[in-house]
Amino acid sequence: METALIIATWQKLAPISLLYLTYNSINPMVLLMMALISTLSGGWGGLNQTQTRKIMAFSSIAHLGWMAAILTLNPNILLLNLLLYIIMTIPMFLMLNSTSSKTIKDLTTLWTTSPQITSMMMILLMSLGGLPPLTGFMPKWLILQELTMHNLTAIATIMAMSALLSLFFYLRIAYVTALTLHPTTTKDTNKWRFQPKLMMPATALTILSLFLLPMMPLMY
């Protein structure tokens, strides 16, 4: 899971930096087509996955498509999108790693053992899916607005529809995690306690994933 976290966050800095430095010499339509392919393949690919690592990988592909779409139009939004994506992704991987959840089936027992982690994970999933008024809605809103202002309404519509594909498997994970209760007889409240050193950064980043949307006028 640590390797997946590095690939989804830290390893994105190099290609994004390369695109950021060379976007003036790249045909905008090439980037837009690449963005559409990335968002659609990321959405379709994650629908039938049961392993959390693969789901987060396809989510990463879809988010990279959103970043590529806005690169030639407004690079500042690209940097904002990358920052918010890292803020939302890091705590998600930390919680999946701390609970040793490798498949969706493993998430069905989280509520009885770690209700705090389950609640934070549901918020992060909703934010990654781009549901308002959470932080994840901000970059998608700005990108769709920018595409519409440049008369790229058709591309904006396709990307908005592709976001529904990603939202579906986010909602599926959230439903399994927080709204279903696996049969259990455990009454041990000690399992509810988590490591403060590990969960403090995850809690702080989860709060940012929840409350940054009202600060959008200050960030953009």
C-alpha cells in the first residue's frame, strides 16, 4: 500500500512538472483528447474492481485526466488540483494501510472495529468523488467552468459525465464501509482505539478535504 501511495502522489510530480514546463509547445487538442481518454478509462476501469489498490489506481488515472484537460487553459488550476488531490489521497491510503484493507470485502468489518476511521474514510470518498460542498468539488467546478468559458462545452459535458463513473465506485465503497454492518459478536472497545501518531496527520488532511471549498475565492 505504501508503494501505491508513492505512485499515486509523489510519482505524479515529475510528469506534471514536465507537462507544466512544455505545455506551450503542445497542441491543446492533443492534451484534451488525452484528458478524455484518461477520465473515461479511469472511470470504466474502476467499476468492476474489488481490490482497493486497483480502485485508487484507476482513480489516479481519472484525476490525471482532469489535470491534463486544464493544463493549456489555466495552469494555476492544474497546480491547485494537484495539491487538493494529494491532500485527499494521502489520508485515504494511510487509513487503508492502518486497517489492512486490501479488498472491498475487508471494508465491511471496519465499522465495528474502527468507527472513527470509517467516518473519515466516507468523507474522503465523497470528496474524491467531487460531491459538493466538499473540497473535491472545487477543482472539478473550476475546470468545467474554464472549459465552458473557452467554448469547449462538449468536452466539459463528456468529462462531467465521466466523473459519474468514478463517483459510482466511490459511492459503492462508501456504502460498503459505512452503511453496511458485518455480523459480529465483538464487544471489545479496545479495537476502537487507533494510533495517535498515525491518525493525527490523516485527521488533519481529512478536515482539509471537508472545509476548503468555502475558501475557494482566497485560493483562486
